Amino acid sequence: MKRGPRFLRCLRSTTAFVPQQRRYVRCMLGVPFSKGQGKRGTEHGPALMRTSDLQERLRKLGVPLVDEGDVVVDDPAPSSKSRNNRQQQNGEGEVHNVHNAREVSQLCQTLSHKVADIARRGDFCLTIGGDHSIACGTIFGQATVRDNLAVVWVDAHPDGNSPKTSPTGNLHGMVMSLLLQQSNTIMIPGFEWCHPVLPPHKLVYIGLREVDPGEQQLIDQLKIKAFPMSQVDRLGIARVMEEALDHVDPKGNSQFHMSYDVDSVEPYYVPSTGTPVDGGLTLREGLYVCEAVSQTNRLVAMDLVEINPAIGTVEDVARTVETATQIICSTLMQDRTMIYSRFDTPSVKSEQHPASASLG
């Protein structure tokens, strides 16, 4: 059919409007925080990743990050009842086995506001920790804005203890009991703002291999989909990710938040982390997880946590940073072949610090 001048004018008008739309932005937040667990050092994770060649690699790959700085809070004023005491009691005499509750709560609430602001803009949010307690803030912030959020939790641990079941009292191991609907966890003083926002069927675990009894009970009771390393070995990572994504997103319309603890990967590749467990994901499997989630084209947020440069040698820290960099690049590029084809990337087995390697 012949197209007349009116059609061409409409076409030009339509195409002229598109560049005026706001550009999609990939934002990066740092959260220098370590009080969700007992080892100092994770507070240096964001600075360490900034001094690596992460942003330069991404820029040359055509996926630049907009660094929106660090989310920090001042230490709360001391009170007559210390929030650092492992055993705290409420008015009913119930014992709360929690360390640093006020500090973690304040940080996570502030972080949730920042993440929610980024989500309202429609932008992607990469949050670099910090320990895994920060996921309480990032997931809560996303869930307050996005109606159909699905969480892919990549970790050696499910982090689903409650104050009653936790063997350590560290909040980085209680995140999911705070966020999950139907978990019926004890309210921790200071976390009144954090109501359960995540339905159990919208959570999937990848790479579990150290699960406490209370965490297993939570998984069983709420029928949470979990793929421990035994299933990764038996099924293969491709089938695991296919089944995982089908479970949390059966209609293909969810938006994904991937919370990635580096201890999900075999400790050889990430020696500088606080709770390593042997028998983890290989580097190839760890990168495949990122690619599979990213290739849905509905990944809206990612946490990368538990890098601890205070643990291990200089070579250990360099290897951990290189692995973390590849994890992020694979996520944002959706395909690791682009990473390897454009750069002379140092092998993860090399003891050379990635920052000293030539980009070519």
C-alpha cells in the first residue's frame, strides 16, 4: 500500500520523540558495613572494588556504571540498654539473640530509601557490600516499589535463621526471616519498619551447602525452592537455573533481584571472605548463574557482598576481586564471551593483582 505524506510526518514525529525519553542508567552504591557479622573487613569492600579496574572494564564494554557513592549512617547514640548485647529482652521477657541490632536496622532502613529512589527512576541498582545483612535494605527497598519482585539468593547459606534459632546472633544470617511473609519471626527491636514483603514462592536459593536446622525448618515449612550444591552436581547448572527461574517467574513477568554472596563460589576463587565453605560453585557455574538471570532482561537489582580484604594474603585479595569483577561483568554484559574477547583478562589462578594487568 502506498504511504502518503501524512504517514511519513507521523513516522518522523514518532521517531523524533524516542530520544527524548530518559536513558536507562546502571547505578552503583557502596555500603561499607560489617556489623551484621563478627569479622571486621567487609566495610572495605566497596573501596576495594572501586580501586579495581571494574568500572574501566565496563566502560570499554559499553555498559558504564554511574557511581552514586556510599550509603553510611552515623553510629547510633548509646542507650541505657546496649543493643550490642547478645541477649536482649522485650517486655514479654522473650530473649532476642542479636548483635548490633540498632546499627544494622539504621543502616538498612537508610539503604532501603536510597534503593527505592533508584527503583522509582526505573534504573538498575548494583549494591556492593558490606556483609549480607545489607540485603535486608536492598530487597525491602525494591519490594516497596516493584509489585512482582522475585529474589534469586546465591549463597552457601540461606540466611534464614531467627533470633531463636541463630547459633551466632549475627544479623547477616537472619535476613530472610525478616523479609519473608509467613515466617512468623520474632520482632527485633529497631526493625519495626521492616515488615515482611517477599512471598515464599518468589524466593529461590542457589548453591546452598551449609544450612542450620532452623533454616531448614523455614525452607520446609514455607516450601521455598532451594537448589543445594548436591542438586547442582546432579542436574547441572543450566537445568538448575531453568527450573529456578520458572519457579519464581512462571508467567515470565517478574522483575528480578539477585543477591550474590561471594561465598557461594568455591573458596579457591574467593579466599577473602568470612564464611567460606568447600564444595561451592565453580567459577564457570557462578558466572552462568549471572548470565541466566540477566538474560531474562528483567534483572533490576544485584547485591554483591561479603568481600573481606582483611582475610588472606595480597594474592588472595587480588583473586577475590578478580572473581567479583567477572561476576559483575557477566551480569551486566549477559555473556562472558564479550569479557574475554575484548580484554587480556588475568586468569583467576594467577597471583597477579588485576589492577596491574594491562587492558590492552
